[in-house]
Amino acid sequence: MNHKPLNQHAIQWASALLMVMMVGFYAWSFVYSVLVLDSSRDLYRATQISQLTHFPLLGPDVGGMFHTGPLWFYILAIPAFFGSLPWVAYFVGVLAGLKFVFAYLLGRDLINRRFGLIWALMLLIPGWQFLSQVFINHTNLLETLSLLFLLMLYRYYQRGDIKYGLWSALVLGLGFHAHPSFLVLVVFYVPLIWHSKHPVAFSHLLIAVLLFLLPLLPYLIDQVINGFPDWTRFLQHDSLQNQIKASGSALHADTHILLHFWQNLKAVLFGGPDRIITFVAAGSPQMGLCLAWLFGLVVVTSLLGIGWIMSGSTQFRKGLVHGSIWVLCALFLLTALRSFTPFYMLLPIIALVHGILALGFYQVISGLKNAWHLCLPMLFVPLVVLPFWALQKAAVNGQVNFGSVMNVNVEMSDDWTKQQNTLDLMSINESQPIADYFCDQSVTLHGPFTAVLDVTAAVPLYFYCDQFGLILGGQFKPAYKSIFVMHKSFWDQTGLVPQQWLSPSWGLTEGHQNHNSAQGLSLPVFNDYVHPPRSNHQLKAVKTHQLEIQSKASSYLVLSNMLPFNVQFAVKNITANHRPVELVVANAANRLYHCADCQSEPVTWRISLSTNDINVIDINTL
């Protein structure tokens, strides 16, 4: 009887244990992700399904043009039945974390276990893919599905078993649900068909098409019943809307496709890592430097290995060249899809680029003993831990700013990490204690937290509360408790202490004075054909308003735009008792001003601001 050497058994067990640990930690990090517009919509639909109140046939809206199928909503509904948003996030993290397993399996099938381990570890290097840990969204699964897709294709090529070819068609359909840009990976069918020694019967092609369409079946039923409304939307869609959604507005529709392709290639290779390293350095220059050195060590080692492969007659040269060519073909197709490139469209490409880097890294260290390979995680783990640490620090004590992520080719200024253009955020792990406060009572909410609950449509409240009453901003309302909630990064600048911390990052007080004269806002409702929900909010022309408000002795004025994605808002001048006031801190929706001499006497605040809807500007003094 043949026995594998003991060290081979150790590598197998150590590799399996490492995969479990990587998936587990990765999934745990999702519990600390934040709620944004799209993730809130997805959780809202999952909540409806888990509460058996609505069963959608349409999935997420894609660029205002069409929908995908609803499968993602039903996947989220599975953990939602257990009544915990952190469990939902962890479940998504496990699915997303399977990318490590599939990279390992694909690498093992291509070369050996060592290469599979290196490919899995290479997925930890900083880049655009880190943003998948920042918020849960259907795009979280792009890397996982792209690696699974290639694994199925390679096994079909290697083993000739048609079931793997059919599975690849189903995975392609699932990838379309993650994001339609996933379809650029069809280019990998070309070398498969060209080199395949296994003819495909027409019946198998038909089954493959049906498997691809299977996840889309509810969507297709909805379109047939309602007269194909998405087709009408697609034909009427104005391409300029795409450009408006590209944050930074530094986009030119006439950019030549080859230039755009080059920009996307740079974004994959350099832009993403640079953005994450700079983000970490903004929180701690020492940590940023450490991350940069570790990243540089890994990449330089990989590039040396790639040069070694290309300069010699190694067994990997042909595979490296062919693989790189097809990855570039997929990137070119992706570039042709849209006049700008959001970060998530690059994720399937990035997972494959990491495989190319892993091959170079493997070439360099392949001569090392097995024990050294078991030490590799110590090199790679800091590459993912440091960005996660920086994210948590920023979420609680500062502002989370990654710059333009909806257009990766926007030219960033040198001081982009200091720009006041971010929004306050609420993380999933703090959603339940916040929701618990609002459950079973009626509240008029004021301050910076109004924009957060509007953008998220207060999804945690729907998830955790049997009943609640909530008005955003507006004048005093009988039978409603009036509260003011502000982020810790703002509270820390005042020297004031909130009456209650709803969570580590959100503090509440009832000792504020509100100065609104308009009615407040009800919560928005997610609609399949109106996304974002406030898209139809009626706006007027931008106008300058001169306001005068009276307050008790108070030294702080807080101005909050409750609809920052819809309403323009700019402050021109503010005085308190004819004295100039200091802008203490600001972000995309809020301004905090301080009058040092206004603590002992009534204050007359004179405010000059411009906006196209004065009724959604919430004004409070502390």
C-alpha cells in the first residue's frame, strides 16, 4: 500500500485549515460592513420575503436600464429568517469567501496544492476587491463566481465530463445576477472550444442555454406579464445618466476605447492598491507604510517570477501568455460595455490577475521546502487585516472616504482623503441596538442621522421592529419624541457629551433646539422602477435663502441636508450675534459651526445658504 509522505499530509490538512480560517475571518469582517443604498434595498426585499409579505419577481436595478432576476433577494432571505442582520452579513461573507476555496481548487487542478494556496493568499492583497467587505451587495459574489466558472471550464477541458460544461453555463447565469458585466468571461469559452477534444452535442448546448436562463425565469415571467417594461426602459435610456452616476464627474464620453482600456488596466494593476494603501495611511501613516512595503514585496516577487518564466523555457510560459491574453480580451470587452467603469465591474478581472501574480510568486518560491510554504500566511494576512482595521477606525471615529469608486478612472487630487465629501455611515453590527431604540415609539429625528436613515430607508427598523413611527426632520409634532442624533466624529469636535450612545459611533440628545418650519419627511419606499427611491422628489431652482433664527445660549449650529443625493446645498455666510462663526467639521451632508462667545446669552443666528429645497435642510442648535 502506498502512503503519502507525512509532510504531504501536513500540507493538505494545513491547507484545508487555512481555507476554513480565511473564509471564516472574511465572513466575520462582513458583520462590520456598512449599509448603503443598494444593500439597504436588497435587505429590504429579503426582509419582505422572510416576513412572507412580498415575493418579488424582479431583482436589483442595473443602471436604470433593466433588472436582473430576484435570486439574490431570496438568498439573503435565508439567513434573514433567523432575525439577525449580522447573520445575514456573515452568510454573505461565507459565500463571498468561497473565492479562496475556488482559487485553491483551480490552482491545485492547474499545477498543484502549493500554487492553489498561493493563489488563494494572493486574493488578500489590497485593491478594489477590499470594497466588497465595506458593504454587502450582489456584486460581493463576482470574484467567487468568476473563479468557480473557470474551475468548471477547466475541469470540463481536463476530464471531458459534460456536466462541468453544463455547470459552467449555470454559473454564468448566476454571475449575470451578481452583475451583467460578468458575461465578459464568455471569452474563455473560445480557447475551450478551440482546444477541446470533446465534441458538444446540440442537446447539450440547448441544456446549457436553459441552465443559463433558469435563474432568470421569475424575471422573464414578470416581463412577459407586464409587456416587457425593461425593454422600453432600455431603449429610452439616456447615456448621460450613466455619466451623472460616475462620481467625480471627470468623465468624457468621447474617450477613445483604447485609452479607456489602458486606464482600466492601470486601475486594475495600480489604481486599486494605491487607493486602499492611501486610505490606510490616512488613518495611520505607519500602518500605511507597512502595508505598502508588504504589498511591494509580494508584487515585486511575483513580477520577478513572471520575468523568470518569460525569459526561460519553463513549463508555465505558454499558459502564462495565453492566460494573460484572454484576461486582456475580457478586460477589453468590459471596457466596451460602459463609458465609465465602477470598481465592481473590475472584480472578475482582478481575481484572474491575482492568479497571474500567483504564478510568478510560485515560480520564485517553488524551490523552498514545505515548511516555508506554511509560513506564507504570515506574510499575506497583514495585507487584509490593516485595511480592515483602518475601516473600523474610520467608521467609528472619523469618516469613511475611498474617493471615487463609481468611476475608477477619475483623477484623484493629492489630498483626496481630507476632502469633506463623504457621508456618515451605519454598520450592520450596530444596526440592532440603534433599531431597538426606535421600536414601539414615535420619534421625530433631527441631525446628521436623518440622511443615513433616509438613504437606507431605515431598513434595520423594518427588520427588527414590529412597529415604529418615524418622521425625518420637520417641526414639532405632538405625541412624537424629538431627538437629535449625530456621529461620534462630530461629537468629538464639540466637547459636548450626548445623553445616550445608541452605538459606538452614534450619540443622541434631547437637549437640542430645532428651527424647522416645514413638515418632516416620511421614510422612502423602495420601488422596482424608481431607484434611488427619492429620484422623483420635486426640486425647485437653486435659490439663496437668508434665515434668522433665535436660540437659547448655545455655541453650536448644525445644518443637515436630509437628501444629500438629491438636493443641492451650500453655505455662504453665518454669523451669531453679529460675530463670525467657525466651521468646525463638515461632510457631504452636514456642517457643524461653533460660536465661542455664545454660551451665556441668547443667540441670533443669521444664515445665508443656497439650495433647491430649503424644506429638507434640518437646522439645529446645541
